[in-house]
Amino acid sequence: MRKFLFIYLLFIGNAVGQFNLTESLYHSYPGFKEKTFQGRIVKHSEVKSLVEQLKTGELFRVKELGQSLEGREIYLVSIGKGPVNVLAWSQMHGDEPTATMALFDIFNFFMKESEYKELKNHILSKLTLHFIPMLNPDGAEKFTRRNVLSIDLNRDAGRVEFPEAQILKSVRDSIKPEFGFNLHDQNPRYSAGNSHRTATISFLAPAFNYEKEINDVRKNTMAVIVRLSEELGKVIPGHIARYNDDFEPRAFGDNFVKWGTSSILIESGGWVNDPEKQFIRKLNFIALINAFKIIADEEFKCVDYHKYFNIPENDKLIFNILLRNLNITFNGKKYLIDIGVNREEKAEPGTNRIFYYGTIDDIGDLSIFYGNEEINCEGMDIFPGKVYPEIFQTVDDLKKINFTDLLTGGFTTVKVENIELNSRFTKIPFNIVSSGKNIDQSIVVDNKANFYVTENGKVRFVIVNGFLFDVETQKGKISNGLVFR
């Protein structure tokens, strides 16, 4: 009985400490945030420069592991002298940079000598932490998922054909980590179970066979995830999900478990009004520091891993915009529809900016779905966006326009005689089309999302390239339009 009481008190004490740590990290985070990264685009040159700076001190050990297909360096950053090896790798997919930013926040955390000194000494005496802060630099350069030969590196764990995959496999084989953190971004359309809440952070304890058996390696993975979900749940309650655990024999996370490493997948999803994922970056920072303490304390050994299955599973139920109960007219008859709009991110070559393509994703009865922006349009009518009749000579001439007046008229597109822009996007809150070209703005699935909604015969909402403007309240930001030549 006395032994049981001691273990119980130890667990409760750790839980209280973890809560204090989470709260403290949440508030102290700005002091560790790496200011090099301000948005969603992370370039290899930035990573290289920061890694080179780490070499100048004595705290970190930096090793060039090899190079990508296009010859960009891939690094291993290590810290600590503990007997337990932990490996974290980010940006295996080039357009998933959230955790890469968080890793450099973590490096700053360990470099600040005056803060969390006792915690850091404890972690680094128990663990040796290894980080690969950008595994797919070629994909990162173009902000694409795959490498330069269009290979999904997370499907190369079987053949290990490509240098980036070979590097990851060789590191795993050489240091034999007890725990691994496979850091990704996921589509913000995912919800936490059947709910309107975005799956802001999703976890996965990967299966190591088709039967999804649970061995000690996978149990430890689940236990750490249980504790992390409890901690992050205090910051983002209801926004934590569990990724589908169907076995994928080509994936690294699944094979890491098969090879003996407790591999924890962390997916950074969506958070309303955080398109650059800077808040989610902060959550990654908090999660990983917590994880290192949980492992250093061996706290996972006292956790009921079965609670992992209580975490709601990912479901793809969220649109960027969901307009419900609209009327659409066809051959003189009105029909009731809902319309779901999503925006796809694209990087503008040669810049660090993200632009968007807005598309009509679905039409019809969407009653089982939710929207980050969701409006009941009962009694309202929907129409294709209009093209402004006046033709402008140059893009500069558009600066004279009162765009609010055009939006109030249901216009979503303007025509220009001479389009000097080389870009596919424009910061102007309208689509720009060449004077000799017509564009299809029909309200059909997979078409660009350009339409307007009327209430009592007056324009109430205008959707330009998937962004909504409320004419009545004058609220809504159209981040960018598209250019059609």
C-alpha cells in the first residue's frame, strides 16, 4: 500500500510539474522565438545560416550528414550527453515547415543560460537530443511536398533509394534512438473527430504491421502521446486529434517502430486566424520540450497507454468557408444548396510569400460539414461573380478604383489591356484578366471561387478567389486575387 501511495504521489507531482511547465513555456515563448522566420516559407539558406551559427558555440554538435539531390546540405544538430538517444526530424515534406521553425526556437531555449537551467540540465543529463532541421531542402526551396524528382520521401523507407531517405535511415541506424519525433504539417481541413473544431495538433503512434499489433515500442509511443495530449489540451482543448494508424510499409514512422524506435508523429493542422501557423509553431515548441521532460523522467512508464484511443480521430469535415441554405436558380426554378470553399497555398517563385487559389470544393447538402467561416444564408441567392465592364490600360490604373464600390456591385474580376505582371497572383483584391480573354465563373465544383450572394435583392457577400467580403459590415480581407492572361 505504501509503495502504491508513493508511486501515486510521484505521478501527481509530475503531473503538477508538467502543468506548470506548459503554462510557463506558453508565456515565456516569445523570448525563445527565432526571429529569422516570420512566415510560412522557410528557405534552406536560412537554415544553413542558423546552423552555422550553432557551430560557433560549445553547446551543440553539428554534423553535415550529406546533401540532397540538388546539392543542399542536410545537417544533424545534437545536444546533451544522456544515455537515451532521441531523434527529431522536420520538413521531410518541403511544404511543411512549421516544426522546422519550432526546432530553432528549441535551440534558442537551450542556449539561454539563465532560464529553465535546472530543467535543461536534467534533460541533457538523461537524454542526448538529435535534430535534422530540414530533411527535404529541395522541396522546401520550391515549397512543394516532394523532392526535386517528385518523390515523396516518406514513401522511400522500404527501398531507401534517394539520398535524403538514405541520410535519415543511416542516422537512425547509427544512433539507434529510443524515441523519434516525425514532424509534419497537415491540411487545415481536418477536424478533431466529428466536430467543428480544427485538428490543430494530431498525433500518431504508427503501426508496425497490418494487424496493428501493440508491442512495448508502440506502447511507449502511445503513452508519451497521452501525456502530450493532456498538456496541449490545457492550451487548445478540443483541438487535438489522432491520425489514422493504418500500416504503411513504405513510411518512415511505421518502419521506425518496426526497427525498435518509439516514433511519435506530430501533425500541425489548422487554427483559425493563424494562416502563417505561428501559433501552431509555438504549440510544437511546447509539445517537444514537454516530451523531452516526460522521456527524461520516464514518466511514460506510469501512463495508461489505452487512453491513446480516447483521443478523437482525424476527420476531414472543415471548409475554409461554408455558406448554408443558399438559393440557386436553374431554368427559372430555385434549389436549396450549401457551398463549401477551400483555399490552396502556393509559393510565389523567388519570394517568401504565400498566395492562395480559392476553389469551390463541394455543392449540395453539406450538413455534416463545418466551416472556419460559416454563415447561414437562408433566404439569400447566389450568382456567378461579374466582370467589370470597363477595360483598364495598365495594372497601375487599378489603383484609382474604389474596390469597395465594385464589390458592392458583385464584381469579382477586372479586365486590363496590358498586364505587365509576371506573377500568377496579385495583391489587388480582385482577379485580373487580359482584355481579350474570358474566364468561366460558373458556380460548379472545382471552379475558381468567384461569386456573390444577395439578400433582398442587394449584394450582401462577395467571394473573390475564395475570400469572403461582407458588404453590410465592410469586413473581410481578400488576401490576393489571380491573374489570367
